[in-house]
Amino acid sequence: MASSPEDDFSDLKEIGIDVVEANETLLARKFGKCLKHVQTVVASLDNRTLLRLYGFYKQSVEGPCSIPKPGWYDLKGQSKWQAWKMLGDLDKAQAMEGYIQLTLATCPDFSLDGTSSKAPSWVAVSAPIPEPNSSAATISDHIRSGDLDQVAAYLKHNPSNINRLDSNGLGLIHYAADIGDSRILELLLKGGCQVNLQDSEGQTALHYASSCGNLGCVQLLLDYKVDCSVRDSEGSLAVDLAENDRIRHLLE
């Protein structure tokens, strides 16, 4: 995922602020409460969390991303576009649930019912959690929810898919690097996943891990001799997209 300089998200509508709660369903009410809460804590949230909230909000309101990717000169715009695009065909209700789960995971003192409430520590933030044993859950769902057993089972029965790009132009390794799950990333690498596999935009897993600030994944990819000289379709190296100085120093 292409990164950018820190974005203060001064236009709060981009992460759901000032949205009218038109639907009185339980899900919509929970979603609305989360939107209001985010308004009160937005200044304390890191850029990575804001991007994911942005992606879930856009998917909730507008559905799948269908707009062109911003140009290489607009790094902030690219980051926001990628956060939305990563959600693929996720339906609006699931995107609302993703926004809710991310808010709960990020703000453990926030409660939807007024009592103490804390989301499970394993909640994945790049996508909502699929229901256990759901027939609709895909391999990318299992990766994004951190379900190591399901990923291992998939690889056992579908070994030829390990380096295949999906309809979003992403490989399994890109999802693992984006969510920052080094366990699943190592499982994929040990299973024969190409460490330098490029997505449809020319980015490797290192680009994703670097831009998302996933230090553990960056180090793991380096241990597997990832090629740091690979440029994406915009001409960017992984180091160019580094989310922080620690990662930048590792890649220089």
C-alpha cells in the first residue's frame, strides 16, 4: 500500500464525521455511535488507523472503490485510495461492521452500550472479521482476520494458488504484509510464496509492509532476501514509502 506524509485528516467527513444517521437499524445505530466517537478522538489516532477508518467509511457509504488511482505525486490521495480499494467487493453492512470493530479495537474505553467494553485483542483491522466457518469467507478474509489454521488448510488444498493474484490484483503475501501478521507471512513464505511477488501495481509485500509501518514483516521479508530495488508502476521503492524512520533506516 502506498504511504504518504502524515495526514491530519482535517476534512473529518472523510472518516465519517457529520454523517446523518438515516437508518435506524441496530447496525446503523452502532455505526453512528462510532462515527460520533471518532470525532472526539481523531486528533489522537495514528495515520494508519485513520486510513483504515477512511476505507471502511467510504465502502460503507459508496460501496466498492471505482474511481481512478491518484497520480504518483499525490501520495496522500494514493494512500486513501488504496485503503478503500483493499476492501474489494465487501458489502456495505460488512464495511460498517469493520468500522465498528476497528473503533472498538482502537478505543478500548469506548462502549456501544455505556458499559465497559473492549474488543478482542486479535481483531484484525484491515477488514471485518468473517463469521467462523462462514461459507462466504475467502482466503483473504482468513488472512485479514489472522486465522492461521484456515490459511494453512487453504494452502494444503490449494498449493497452486499461493502466487496467484486475485480480482483486486493482490497476492496472498500482500494481504499478510498489509495487515502486519508475521505468522501468516512466514507461513506463506515457507510454503513457497515468491518473496518478490508483485501486485497489479508492481508493488511487492515489502512495499505494503513498509508503507503500513509493519516492522516485523519488513524484517521477516529482509530475512528472506526480498529485493529492495524493485520499483512499483509509479517508480517508487519500498523505502520511498516507509511509514517511519525505523523502517526507512532498515531499508536504506
